[in-house]
Amino acid sequence: MFFISKYYVQKENKDSKYRLKCWEIATGLQKIDGLTPSNYLYELANKHINNECTINEVEEKIKQYYENEIFQP
């Protein structure tokens, strides 16, 4: 028997209260796993919450950050 699930991409919500709650959940889950979110992540989250950038832009900036800052000698 196969279980088929569909991946649903939700349109970005512009409500700052909703975005804040999502970021609180995301950073809270990291803390539960013993991880500490970086100050850079909090900066990007605040920009996203305040509608200064989209979640796609946040994702791209995080990828660039780790490619340039973490994995480069």
C-alpha cells in the first residue's frame, strides 16, 4: 500500500502577527533541539516580520550566509 501526499505551497502571508508567531515557533523548535538561533537569523526574521523582505529572500540570504561565512576557509 502506498501513501500519497501532496505538498502544498502556501502563499506568503503579509500579516506581521502571523509571521511573528511562525518565527517564534521556528526558533522555539531550534531551542528545544539544543540549538541557538544566530543574531543574523533574528535580524532576517525581524525584516520578514516587518514586511521588508519575503520568506524566499530570507531563505536565499541564509544560504548565502552559510556558503560565504561558514563553509569558506
